[in-house]
Amino acid sequence: MVVLLLAAGSGAAQDYAPAAPTSAAAPAAPPQPAETLTFFQIMFSGGPLGILVMLGLVALSIAALALAIDGVWNLRRSAVNQPQLADEVRGLVAAGELAQAAARCDSQPGLLASVLAAGLAEGGGVWSDVQKALEDSLARETARLHRPVEYLGAIANVAPLVGLLGTLAGMLVAFKQSAGSAAGFGSAQLAGGLYQALIPLVVSLLIAIPSLAALVLLRSRIDQVVAEAAGAALSALAPLRRRDQGGGLPLPPPLVNEDG
């Protein structure tokens, strides 16, 4: 019995033994290199809506760059505050030559020149009128300097919304393709669609963050130049204040002669 069982087991083992390979396995095909996409192919790979969104973001980026350059150029020190102008106007005011001082301000336009011209226009009155004119002129000039800079804040707020719109539209397209395909749409294709959908959001943040930083820096610069202009104007027109306080300076004639 033992001999028969061993013989049976040996035969069964031979029956279930794996067959020897009759031929060598075919060599695996070499992996195909991944397709290399250019920068513009990546940027404009979202279809018609994605291209429209990206063009909008490009326009916003150009506008932000132009506004930042314009703000830096307009706020350079030579364009807003001229120390030599303040010294010249101070000397003319001390000599009672308000008309010449006003003409000097008109010949060299700028933030300080505009503020001094407003104060000199009230030079024939009391110091409170001069001070009020200086404050009003500073408020107008500050608003004028802030006006173009504030558009950077609008761009910083709008750009992420435009990018989010492109991202959501791309995700809708990717999920619609995934749901409409019963087979053959795997995770790789879905990941590719989501990858393309996230591009507008990333680009919008790359526009919004520098725009916001430029807005903060330019606002700080505006506050600085306005404070400098206010100090220089008060120093240049100080002889008028001393005149009202009894400093013995001659009363300058008014800039505009009134008829009658």
C-alpha cells in the first residue's frame, strides 16, 4: 500500500509539474520617452476657454507691470520733492517776492511745487489761510498719486478669481470626460486633466502676489514723499508764519490785484 501511494503521489506530481518553457520570453519593449512640452504648450493647453483665461491673465500681468513701473517713475525723488526749490522759495518769500516765488514754482512742476503754489496763492492773507491751502493741496496731490497705484490692488484681487474660473472650468471638463468614458479613462488621464486645470490658478497667484507687494511698497513711498513735501513746504513758507506772529517781516503784496 505504501509503495502504491508513493507511486501515485509521484505520478500526480509529474502531472502538475509546470511545463518547461518552449521558447525564450520576448524582450520587453524599451519605455517610450515622455513627451516634452514647451512653456507655451503648457500655458495654453486648456482648450478655448483655457486660452481665453490665460490671455486675460497675460493682459492683467502686463497692466500690473506697467502700473508698477509708472508708479516708481512718478515717485522718484527728483519728480516729487526738489530741495533746491524749497530753498529758493524760502529766500524769495523772506524778501517779500511772492510773485517771483509763484513763478518759480510754475516753472518746475511737481508735488512740492504744486503745494507751494497753493500756499503762495494765499500769501497775502493770514497764516491760517496759507496752512489751509497747504493741507488742501496735499490732500489733492495725495489722491492723485494714489489713484493709479490702487489699480494694482484691483489686479491683485481680480487675477486669482480669473485663475480660479479657469481651474474650475478645467476640472469640470476633466470630470465630464471621466464620467462619459465607460472604460479606457484611467487615473493617468484624469491626473493630466487636473494638471492642466490647475495651471491658470498658479499663474494668477504669480500675478497677484507681486501686484500686492508692489501696492504696499508704492503706498509706503507715497506716504513718505507726501510727508517730505509737507515738511519742505512749511519750512519754505515759514517767513509768512513769522510775519503773522510779529516777526517784523514786510507784508508781501497779494499775487492777484483786485480791481476796484
